Amino acid sequence: MGQAAELLGVQVAFLRSLDTAGVVEPARSSGGHRRWSRAQLTVAARIRLLLDDGHPLVSAELIVSLQDDVTALRSRVDDQP
């Protein structure tokens, strides 16, 4: 968890809060330690930028979700013959 926080330049408490809020749910090791994937760290970084811009967590989560939806839809449209 400390390494993940260091990579993002955030406090461990920030990552813990994302997990507690259910925004990003990392896997757990057999010892109960959080294991963050690269994709989850990317989402956490995107959330952090939105929070830094003044968005509340609920809004930041929605914005990231909608951005991901738009990206997926664009990909589907681009794949059409």
C-alpha cells in the first residue's frame, strides 16, 4: 500500500479511503494486504486529479465512470465496418 501511495504521490489514507468508499476495491492477499492493479492505480490517479480540481468524491467517481463509458462507446463505433 505504501508503494502504491508513493507511486501516485498520495497518502496511504487516500488509497484506504477509496477502498472504504468502494470506489476502487483492490484484491487482498492471504494476509489481508491490499493489492492494487495498475488499472486501479490509474483510476485512483484520475480520481485524485478531479478531487484536486474541487470535485467531491461522488462526482469524481461519476465523471471517471462516464469518461470510461465514452471511451468504450467510441471504440465500438470505430470498430464498426
